[in-house]
Amino acid sequence: MGQTHSKKYIHMSNSLSRRESLKILAAGGLVTILPPATELPTEGNPLPWRNTHDRVWLGGEFWANPMEDWKIEDGWAQCNTASANRSIHHLTHQIANPRKGFAMAVRLDRDQGKDNGGGFRVGVKSELNEYRSNCFAKSGIDAGINIEQGLLFIDKKTVKISDNQAGEKTLVLSGRPNGNQVDLTLTLGNNAASITLTVPTNSVKGNVALVSQFSGNSKNSQGNRNGYRFTDWELEGDAFKISPQQAFGPLLWSMYTLSDSRSEKGFILKMSALTGPLGQRDNQTVELQIQVNGTWKSLGNSTLDTDAWVATFQIPNWNEKLESKYRLIYLEKHKDGSASHNEWGGIIKANPVGRPLRLGALTCQNDYAYPYEPVAENLIKLDPDMLYFSGDQLYENHGGFGIIREPAEPAILNYLRKFYQFGLSFRHAMKNSPTVCLPDDHDVFQGNIWGEGGAAMKDLSKGASSKGGYREPARMVNAVHRTNTAHHPDPFESQPSLQDISVYYTELVYGGVSFAIIADRQWKSGPERVETGSGRADHVLDPDFDTTVLDKEGLVLLGDRQETFLEQWGDDWRGHSMKVLLSQTVFAGVATHHGHQQQYLKADLDSGAWPQTPRNKAIDIIRKSMALHINGDQHLTTLSQYGVGKQRDSNWSFCTPAIAAGYPRSWLPDELGMAHQNRPAHNHENTGEYLDGCGNKVYVYAVGNPVTGVDKNRYKKAHQKASGFGLVTIDIDAKTYHLDCFKFNVDATDGNPDNQFPGWPVVIHQSENRGENRIS
């Protein structure tokens, strides 16, 4: 179920004359499909952004690069910076068949100052030529105007114009087939000037965009001057492939959970609806409806949080026995008093009863492989009962254009723009499955988090990756928490941590399984509390360094509050018979080599291997739960078993592969000659019982080491880098966890054993999570 719009009429008197457009198009040999009328019946708004209230978000048909550098102001899409290569991509229109002809028209204007041109870009495409990945491709043909220099140009071809005075201009770009090529013609105004360039047909295939400042400094370093502004962007012609389902908003996507409260509230449905950043005069509420006997019934309205732009619904006493269709409704109000109807919906699954529960487990998505279609499509085909994203839904480099650290408001917009890439990739998988989504370090713009209970980071001049505390403003961190976890069951206890940073550790009971959801970095001590003997506080480089000295008294891993929660959770078996622990990372140091140079590290304190005494205490606490620990973060998939008093006396850990692995890690103890015992029966290299770099006992049963990613195709490169996802099937009758670990670029449904990393699939019995081992 995607977006729809109600029919309405837009008055054309203040827009580019349709008769003028038709005249220019006809001169190019094109026939328009619309009559030369002043009243134009249409779906949606044909002339963005005349009738839209002032706001940041430009609309569902557009992707702005970057979002925070644009705003709608007085009916124009205004670029807020004079920096280069700011663009607006059309999401629903791509040039697919240039030989059928096309035309685009736009009205534009610019601020005073240095001018590097504004106008159109066509043929913007990645190696995939896929509309989402195209939005970030560094390609295309520029066709625009430089008002200051008095030039009209297509690519490097220019022509002088007589009108180089400030003020609104109209540009029309048409493409006309010329044998095996295309004649691009750019016209200023009513034939005031024009220029034609003949280009290869394939060069114009792909996305189309508007661009402010085609060249110059791309960083926001030019003071407070604005760039170009645009309005009345019109597109016509059979060359366009038009895909309305590709629109993204105002309702962007939804996430929900369903959990047995084991109280008078019964099963509780919680759902979050995400919109783009709207304006003060926009509608601020979202409605939730479900279908009952073929009729839509309202479950009420929820007000949007104006930092996170999330509306949250909580419905107690949900009938968990029935599958239900739902839809979210947003009425976008316009300046003329009209409104557009927008909806997004899916299925609320019935509570899995009488069969195993299937959980899709994912982590870490570096956008060199965006939009991760092989993984997303596999999730849709597999249709698991539940999804789990363990963190790093984004990295700081996502979408380009850098990061904004402060103040909080622009930092939040910068974050949201990057987070929206996650939603645009996985929204169709998430709309039909309960989803747990944890924030991690990169989600709050830190290479690592050592949360220190919510404390603010000190001495920022020395970098953020190896220091305790939060780098970003607390308001931004809370917005990150809300976008990721607003739909989770309510926290075990809601008292915020330091700086009033919210907490989200909780329990979810679904399908006869209890999931403990924790934050394994929010209270963790910072590495500056110890001395590693290297130039970086969190890395131990010396193979002879005695890491037992790093286990100082008073250091924290999970913190008292989460330890208390896990103690109670391990003793409480109401309403379920199996347990799973969900957190960001593994409680062992199962990586020996790090980075693009594959540098040896004896120990990385960012893992849950440190600090050692709190690590052992956490495992001692969860042992009685017999929970499988599912986690991520490492960019390296491993299946291992914790040891505390002795090897293999505790829970198993499934660290899932990254959706798209960036920073590479490997586990190569055989190369180093590390001592091991009791290699598994499969006899795969780099497996067996080890002491990790911090001296912790760990049994490594399987590992998916990468090779160097060199392929120019993003999906093949991600596959080389050992990207993929996990699938956990929990059988409460057999008391087993069946673990699949799929590689990135495969069809997970075709049964090919080579689809999985070596050592998988594996079946673990519940009691093996307290050391009653069957696997050998």
C-alpha cells in the first residue's frame, strides 16, 4: 500500500504560461499530452511549490541534496547556501526511453553574489541506474544559466544572453531524438535565447534534477548567502518512466511492535509513523486505521514530535490472534485551503502460535551499497515474523555533504536526512513485520560510544572516537532514540540518564519468546580511564601487552540499572518459554585484524570484551535465561559461545554480518599462531576455544571473513566484503534456535548451500546457552 493523492485543481495564472510551454515544446517536435488551459485537472500538485506551506521538507516526489540546505519559502524551493552541487532529484520520473522525447520547464531566481549557474541536470545515474542510488551519483549533463556571466549552457557549450539582470527566469529543456543520438535544447524565456547540443542517447538516461551552483566549493563555507531558488517544475514526454509508487512521503514509513504485556492491557501494539520535517502551518497529526470486516475503522490520531517527526500510537488489548490490515493517514494542508490525502500501510501480523518464530537479524549499512536491494528483496521474499536492526542504520558519511554536530536543530535535520536512506531501503520489509531497531554509535555521529551513563563528552579538541560520553547535543541524541525506538514497548523504567538522555531498555514478548532489548554502550566506561600503551586509548597494538591491567575496579559495561533488569528478566518466565537477548555488539573480542590495511590489534575496547569483570558479570546474569545473544556492529559475522569459569559454560552469540560492511575486520588467529583447543568437528580454520585479546574465554564455531572489496558494482563489492544478514528460527516446541547466515548478493530462497557463510546453518538447543553442550 503506497501513497495516494486526491484530485484537485491548481490555478495556473501565476505560473509559467502553458501556452508558452506548448509553443516551445512544439518547436522541438514534441506533442504535449495536456491542453493549453489555465485550469489544469491533475493528481497531486503539478506546480511545486506554489501551494505548499513554508518548511524544510520539499515533498514526496523529491529528494533534496542535502535536505538541510533546502527549504520551501513563499512558494519556492530555496537553497539556503551558495555552496556547490545542491540538487533536487525527482523520485517518480526517470528518463528511460530518450528516443520518445521529453521536456522540462522551471522558473528560477538567485541571490546576489558569485554565480556558478543553476538549472537542470539529466542522465544522473549510478552503475545500477536505480532511482534511489542515482540520487547520489556524480554524473549527468548540466543544462542551465549563469546570470552573472550572461551565459546559457549545456555541458561545456555556451551561448551569450542579453538578459543578465537579476530577477526570475524561465528555462525549458527539451530532448528530441536525432538518429541514435538526442538533441538537447535549452531555451530561456519565450525563445529569448537557446542552445542545442547533440549527445549520446544513453547519456540522458537516469534521474533528472534541479541544481543550484553547478561548481565551486561544495562545503558550507560561504556565509549566509543563498543559492538558487526554483518553482513550477514541470515534466512531460513519453521518454519518462513514471512510477508514482516511488514517492517518499509525507508519510515516509512505519515501524511497529506487538508484545504481550502479561497484564490487564493484554497484547499492546505500538507503532511509529515517520514524516519529513514539516512546517508550523502544516497539519501536525497522523491517523491510524485498521480494516474490520472490510471497513476501515479509526484508532485515533497522534501528534508528530517536531524534532524526530514521529507520531506514536499505543493500542492496548490488541487482538493478537488475527492478522489485520492497517493504514496511516496524513492530510497535507495547502495554502489555498485544499488538502491532499496521503497514506501508508501494511499488515499487523498475528502472534505466531503453533509454529516456530522467524527473526530477520541485520546490522550496519554503509551507503556505498545503497539501497541494498539484494538484502531488502530477500527480506520481502522470506517474510519473517519479526525484524531486528541492531544499529548503525547510518554512517556519518551517508549521502555526502558532511555532518553538522551542533547546534541541535540543524544537527537533527542532518541526521534525519541520513536516516531516511534506511527507511527508503527497508520500508517495504518493515511495514508488514514487527521491527526492533536499536541506535548505536554512528547513529549519533560517533565512531564509538562509551556513554558514561549519558554524560557529555569532555575535551572535544582531541577527537571523539576514543573518549567517554556523548559528543552530540542531548536533544539530538533523544531525537535519534525516538526515531529508532518510539514503537518499542515502554522502557523497563523510564528515568532518563544524565543530560536527560532517554533510555529504552525493555522486554518484548511475542510468539512465545521473550526478547530483552538493552543498550550495551549507554553506560559503558570510556577508555581514557585506562592506559593501553598505544597512541589510541581504545586500541591495544602490542601483542605482549598484559590486558588484565585494563580490568580496573569501578569500570562499567551494562550498568546497575540494566543488570537489575536482566536479573529480573532471567527469573520471569510468564507467557513464554524461550529467551533472546538483543543488543548492539558481542561480549567478546572476536576480531584480530582491523581497517583497510588489516592492522593487527590485540584488543579493541569498543567490543563487549572490555571491561572484563563487568563482561563476566553480565554473562553470569544472563546464563540462567538460556538466551541466545543476537548482536552486530563488528562488520564481521561470528557464531561463538561465551565462557566465564571455564570454556563454553555460558550463552551463545550470533553476531550478524553487516548489511553493507564498511570498515573491515577479520578473525585470523591461525595466521598469528594463537593457541586454541577443541576445534569443532567441521574443522574450519580459525575456529575453536581461544582466549580473546582481553583474556576472555570464547569458543568460535564459525566466522565469515571478508576479502578485499574491489568490484565496481556496489552489490558485488558488498558481497566480497562479507556483507549479508541473519535469519533465526526459534522453535519453542523443540527448544531450538536454527541459525542461517546469508551472504549479500544471493537469493536466500533458492536452497543453494553456498548462499551461506562457512559453518552455517547451525542448530543450537536452548540448554546449550547455559553450557549443556551438544555441538562439537
